[in-house]
Amino acid sequence: MSLPSTVLPGDLVPVQHAKLKLGPGLIQLSSSASSSSAQAGSSSESSSANALLSTKAGSLHHNPQMTKWWIESNAKRYVPAAQESVVGVVTGRIGQEGWRVDLGAAHQATLDALAFEGATKRNRPNLKVGSLVFARVSLAHKDMEPELECFDSQTHKAGDFGELKGGFMVKCSLILCRWLLDPDYYLLKLIGARFPLEVVVGVNGRVWISTSEPKQTIAIARCIEAADPEGGAMSESQVKSLFAKIEV
């Protein structure tokens, strides 16, 4: 992945790919809108034929195939975006049809009782208030409540999605969650080399962890807090030194 550039709200991002998946901070312009922007600016019309418009300030990222684009920013509150994976807390039922789920966003999301692999009207999950779920945002619109699903959009299999039983949830900054999802980031590799663990990271600033010993869970929570830019803000060497001193 190339180094990201910085964008501001209203900036055009010209792309040349037929199939695009947009993440947080980007919307796709219509052909007429992008053409008008090209005439008003210095970009050529051909370069803005598939132009994206930035809706927030941050660093621009894309996957190696350049089919998925998103903007990362150090926002304080999570803003749901379609296809993102999140860790949510069930806060209540919606009749017999589903549940309300807190994502740490401005509005709660809805999770339909049939939005699980193999779910039917007679065979539904039995989630309770306080249950944790790992879900995918299936619908995100500024004028509507976010909607969640607990299966993969392509395979329709649950995979890792569904209720998170046991374990412990840690809250952290949105930027640290993005770092934890990066395979090259050191923290989870450092911890996993010392003892086995299960980790589920939601891009909404929540991390679910499960270990065989409570003291191991506490150690992970301390390291996450220490590495968080909005927490301890420790460097990699400082976190490694702290983890080496913790008895697990």
C-alpha cells in the first residue's frame, strides 16, 4: 500500500477503477457533478469521471487492488459505514423482530433476529441485554439508523460474526483499532507470542479479548491502554518493557 495523502472536506479524489467499495469519509459523485468539478478545477474530466468526494479531514487509504478506499482520521466518536466490522452491546429488544445495539455512535443500530446464519422464525439467537456481538454494518445512512448483520455478505456464512460469549471488552481510540487490524502492527503479535488468546477488533473503538486466565486478560487490557495514543501514548519499546514486567 502506498503512503496515504492528506485530504480535507470537499477534496476530489480521482480514481480509475470500475468497481469501487467506499469506506468512511468518502462519497461517489454523479457523472454531472464530477464533470462540473473538473471544469471548475485543474483536473481533467477523464481523471474525475469516477471522482470521490471527501467528507472529512484525514489520511486517504486504499487496498492493494485499489478497489476499496477510505479516510482515516482521529475522530472521537465512531460514525458507522457500510461493510465495517464492529463490536456492539445489546441494549434492548425490538418486539420479537430483533435488538437495539450500541456501537458507541450517535445513534443505536438495529440487529434483525433473522440476520444470522441459518436463522428462521423458529430458530433464532437468544440475545439478552448486555450481550456482546461481532457484526457487520449492512446499512449506514445519515438519515436512518444503522443496520447490522452477523454473517459475511459474500458467503452468507457466520464466520467470526455472532455473539461473543465470555471474554472481556476493552474500549480504545478508533485509530488504535485500525492499527490493531494491521497485520504488521506489533502489539497482538507481542502478546500472542507469550500466551494464547482470542481477539476480536471492531473498528468502532472496541476490542473483545478472551484468555484462559483473568490475569492474562488484565495484562492485555493494560497493554492496549498503554499503546493507545489517547491513553498512555507509550512507544513500542515502552509497551514491550511494560509487558515484560507483568506477571502472567
